[in-house]
Amino acid sequence: MQLSKDDLLKAYRIMRTVREFEERLHVEFATGDIPGFVHLYAGEEASAAGVCMHLTLKDKIASTHRGHGHSIAKGCDVHAMMAEIFGKASGLCGGKGGSMHIADLDKGMMGANGIVGAGSPLACGAALAAKRLGNGGVAVAFVGDGGSNQGTTFESLNLASVWNLPCVFVVENNGYAEATSSKWSIACDDVADRANGFGMPGVVVDGHDFFAVHEAAGEAIKRARNGEGPSMIEVKFTRYYGHFEGDAQTYRAADEIKTLRGTKDCLDIFAEKVTAAALVEQAELAAIDEEAKALIDDATAQARAAPNPGAAELLTDVYISY
Amino acid sequence: MARKITFQQAVNEALAQEMERDETVVLMGEDIAGGTGGEGEMDAWGGPLGITKGLYSKFGDRVMDTPISESAFVGAAVGAATAGLRPVVELMFIDFMGVCFDQMFNQAAKFRYMFGGKAETPVVVRTMFGAGLRAAAQHSQCLYPVFTHIPGLKVVVPATPYDVKGLLIQSIRDNDPVIFCEHKMLYTLEGEVPEEPYTIPFGEANITREGGDVTIVTLGRMVHIANEAATNLAKDGIECEVIDLRTTSPMDQDSILESVESTGRLVVLDEATPRCNIATDISALVCQEAFDALKAPIRMVTAPHVPVPFNDTLEDLYIPDAAKVETAVRAVMEHRQ
């Protein structure tokens, strides 16, 4: 699919914003001011951007532990996201969700999820709703390589085919489920091999290449929109940080991340391709880099300055109190 | 106009009337139509006990058979509820919660709070529970206390045909997730039920019998056991007030406390096993809020702390009966301060 210049700039802006967001969180988390856990998406940006560029407000996504990139790509407000991760009242969930539960249903973002593999059934439900309501929407379940081994995902793949749902399963295989290699924990060569067993097409794409993800996602989403049923895309790439912040990653080869950052970075590859083809000027990308940095600077400053939720918030948003 | 129908017919009628009223109400579950994909009859079962029989014929593909995949289809019901549908999903036996509990307690129950009040999840999980059908340890449990423990879930345990219809319609119209627990021994019970749709609010107990000597708080099938015991005790001049909770979350604490303030004696009757069940919860409530009103220690009548046995003699011993309730009531009456 040919992308317009505007689309190229949009895709780059999403990826750069996610990268800047995650790199900043890496720094901010180290200060000790962010409560709980964060799971960073840096290195994986081409997947969220390549898939979500095809989606509109009526489409839904279900995300994973590692959900910041999906949220930004689906249009969640970056300021409210940062405030949520700091646990502030101005956060996307009023400070009651945090990094692992960032959600904005109005944007079609059904939530990051603290339970590995829980998004797949939810996405089936969103796809069922779109089909029944006849609104032309599709649902995307982002699943990690860890989540790909959960029974919920197997059941959902089957159900999506049996019910012929407009659902796309994007398996983001970053090589590690927590500290365990996917080469060991997945019994077949590729997760995509399993798709055939559930009656749907499955493809493997290079997740460092935005264009590869974008093309495969386009086909799968078109298929879903046309009522032809679900598909699976396995996106292979790596994460630049640990399972969570604070993970020393001693399970990885010493120079693994450095090598990948130097040779396989999705933003570098994207920039090289679009400038070499003279589709976009380097200066235009540099301007986006600056804007993304300024956006995250501002979001971080505002999140730090924002008030905590009031004590009364403890007991709101639940139907009953005793 | 009211007429006599069974508990089972009342469930079916509530579902049919809500599906007629609101196109976003859909049903899903294992064999709730039955026959999908086969060469024989469609709508062959209407669920294993025929509760949803005929709904497929009326509503077509809004009544969806599923693979035996509770994680996927209960989760799909939850996801669909956040995306514009009002699914009523059947978990055939409450015991099967073990293979889909995450979708209920970590997903559906949490969304509204965890997403800062911006999510609504109008899903109903209808499920069959309780002992008495010789269905043994994995098809007979009373697990409503587990759900009652979870903030964000509403839990309904109806006792009569009238209540099951009104409470099910209320559940479908509610914007929070509801676990709707139907006792399998009540399906053939007959009672007066209005033809037209109506709702019964959550958190309003039903006082099925008034009396000044002892309060019996109970729910589900046990309401009928309590009433039987109360009738027997009345012959000896002991007047029991029987409170049917109807819903355990929210729970009508006021009705319980008002009754105990008046009688000064409490027996709690719960078919669930005895640790951390509804009986212990209510006993704790009354001890904390109405201790001074008590003239005798509270008595709890529950199942023993064992799995449900298969053998009919053993299962009958397992289930609380009127004789055990009468013994408990006489004990609190005879207590000397």
C-alpha cells in the first residue's frame, strides 16, 4: 500500500513519540518517583504504529503489560498517560489504573492488561460487538510471545474463527517472556505456524520494519473488515529494556541490545528508507524529533506537578460501599 | 396479569422480554441453542436443562452456541459489554468458574474502578449452582461467596419464580457485571409471576415470614428450607422471621439489623461450605453492629466443610435441611443469659 507523505510523517511521529515517552520513563523511573512497575515498549514501535495506522475510532484494541506504545498509537492523550503512570488525579484513569491498566474506551483502547493473555477474549468480544452492531469496526488483540502460550489465546483464536469475527491477533514476539526465551518456551518455530490450526492465515513479519508490519496489518484488517474472518500476524523484534524497569537482563547476551540498537532500530530504518527514496526530508523528521521531545518534556513536567487523587477517590467508581 | 409458571419458565421469559425490548441483548453459552453446525435439529437443547429452549427460534443468531471454551466466550462477553452489547452469558455450572475466573474477577469486575470510572461493563453471567441433583463434587457447589468477596461484581441468588424474573431483568438492565446464580433444584418450582416485564432492585431483601422470636437470614434454595422449619416451629409457638437476601452484593444490611434488633436472636442458613461464606459474613456484621441486641449466640447452619458427595444418602446429609434449622432455632431460644 502506498503511503502519502502525511501518513509517513504521522507514522514517524507516532513511533518517535512512543520512543521518547519510553526513554523518558526509563530515566524518570530511576528517580524512584514512579510507583509500581513499568514495562517499556522501546524498540517495538513499528508494530503499534504499523497496525494502528489502519485503525479508526470505531476500531478497538486490547493490549498487554507493555501497552504504552499501543495506547499512543491508538490516540490516547500523552499528557494524561504520563500523569496516570505517575498515579496522578489528572491521569487517564484518575490515578487508579497505572501503567498496566492504561485505557481509554472512547479512543477504542480497551486497556493494557496486568494478566498475560487476557486481551484476546476481550478483543473477540469487541469484534463480536462490531459485527452485531454492523458498524464496520474491527478489533485487534496485541499479544506477547508469553501471552501466545496462554490458553485464553488458543481459545480465542478458535472462537474468532468459529464465529468468523473481524479480529486480528498481533503476536509481538520480542524474544523473551519475562526472562525466558521464546525460542525455548514456544514449541513450534513460529507462533504464526499455529494460525493454520485455528483456520486462519498467519504470517511472520520483521518488526524492525514499519513497512512490513504496515503491509501485513493492512491485509489482515482489510480481510476482517470484509467479513472474511480473523488473521494472525507474528511480529518479530526485540525490546530495548528489561521485562520491567529494574530488570538487570542478565539472561541476555552481553552485547545483544547494543547490536540491535545499532543495526535494527525501527526509527533509523524508517528514516533511512523514506529519505533515500526522497519521500521525506531529513529536516522534517528532525522537526518531529524536536516536537516529540518537547511534548514529553511538557507531559513529564505536568505529571510531576499534578496533584494526587483526593482521599475520597478511594471509594468512588465502585457501585457499593460498606 | 400473574399466572403460575415455573422458575425455569420465568428465566426464559425474562430473557425473551429483554431481547424483544433491546436489540443489544445477546445470549451466548454452551448449547444454549444446541445443534449448531450439525445436520439435525437446531435449538435442539436450549441448554442442558432446556432453560433457553425456543429463544433461538425467536431471536436467531442473537442466541449463540459456543465451543467449550469458557475463558474465550466469557471473556468475549465481557469485551462485548464494553463495546455496545448487553451480553447474557451462560456458565453452565458455577463450578466451571475455575476455567474463566480471570475474565470475571480481574477483567469485568475491575474495569469501572481501574479505568477511573469511565468504563461500563453491562454483562450478566447466568450460572447454575447448588447440591441435590446427585451431580457430585464438580457440578454442585455454592460458590456465590467467592464472587461476593470481589468488589465490582454484583451477585444475585434468587429463590422464587417471581424473584428470578424481576431480578434477571434488573441484571440485564444494570451497567455493572452481575453474577446471576440459579439453584438447579429450583427450576421446577412453580409460583405466581406477572406476564409483563418488571424489575426488583438489588440490595432489597424479601421478608418471607414475619415473627418476633428468631431471625433466620438465608438465600436461594435455603429460603424454602427456612420457611419449612419456621412452619414447623410455629406449631410449638416459636415465631421466626425469615429474610431472603435475594442479592449478596449489594447486601441489605439494614433489614438484617432491624430484624435482629427486634428478635434478639439470629440463625443464618447458607448452603455454602462454612468458612468465609455468607453465614459468617452476616454473623460478623451482626456481632459488630447489633451485639447488644443479641440474647443468645448466633447459630450458623451450613454444609459441612467437605466437597459435595455423590452418594444420595451422603448428599442428603450434606445439604442443610429443616430439621437442622429447627435444632439451631431451638438452641438459640433455649440459651440462658
